[in-house]
Amino acid sequence: MASEAEKAQALLQSCSTKPLLSSLGLGLFCLVADRLLQLPVLQQNPWSRALSDNAVHGVIGLWSWAIVIGVKKKADWREILLAGFLASVIDVDHFLQARSLSLKAALNLPRRPFLHCSTVIPAVALALKFLMHLFKLKDSWCFLPWMVFMSWTSHHVRDGIRHGLWICPFGKTPPLPFWLYVVVTASLPHVCSLAMHFTGARQVMSSKHGIRIDV
């Protein structure tokens, strides 16, 4: 019979394999989805193009957070769907800056809207962390700054293949290579999970979810 140490090692290897396979699936989704969005049937109509593009942002966001926490019980889906919502809701700033519900106005802005500035992401995440500490919500909502960081970063990186990253006030980068977008998107959940581990957030979340959350 296998020793307890061998059983524990086998269980750890099994838990570690699942997130890696999910990340490979996420990378494959990025490859396929962005190719499908180039189909003429989606490109001909502005609304179908905008909605399908936004839906891909949402799927990437929820898939990424599912990798971080796993899907162990029904309650986890609330967080996962929230992550997808956060990844897609950024695009509302197009309409806010255009001050119009017109899609044409929203897509033809003279400059990129404010939520597409990548400097906003760490600023908002740190502000949320401070507010949660201030209102003593740091345990029940400890995931929120990390969810915002990952969901919004995935959105910005995907937009970066067309427009580059806007890092105000320093300017913007050239458009990101497609392969870099896929690699960064697939690895972002693990980077986020590692950062959560070193800050103690992952241990709190493991207790909250009733399971050990693996990197």
C-alpha cells in the first residue's frame, strides 16, 4: 500500500494538473474565438461584431477566475459569473465618453475611453483593498481586488493586439503580438494565484470556499 506521503503527493499532482489543463483550454479558446470573430457573418453587422467581441472578453474573464478558484460547488458560479461581467463591462466607458447610446458614436471616439487606461487597473484594485480594510470586509470580499485586476487585465491584453496598451501618462505600446496575448491570458490566472498566495489572500479564500485553492 502506498504511504500517506505518496498519497498526498499524488493528490497534489492531480490538483495541479487540472488548472494547467484548464489554462491550455483557455489558450485554445483564445486562438479559436478570435479567428471566428473574423468571419464575414459577424463582421458585416456592427452590433453583432461588438456583442460577440464583448462576449469573448466575458468568457475569458470567467474562465480565468474559474481556474483560480476551481468549480467545487454551485456558490462558486456567482464569483465566476461576476468575473465575466467585470471583464466585459469595461466597454461601457465607450458609451459614457461618447455621451450617447449610439454604437457608431461609441466606436468612433477621438481617443480611448478612461477605463481602457491600464494604469487604472492597479489603482482601482488598491482602492478596493483599502476600502475593504476600512469597512472590515477584507475576509468576505478579499477576492474582489484580485478579480478586478485579473478580469480587467485580460480585457486590456486582448484589446492590446489591436491597439497596444495605453499606460497613461506614459503613452501606449505598439500592438501586442497575438502569441503574446494567448500566452499572457493563459498564464494570468496562475500569476494571480501566486500573488494571492504571497499576500495571504489565497489562504483566506481557501477557508472561505471550504477547500484548498491550488496555484
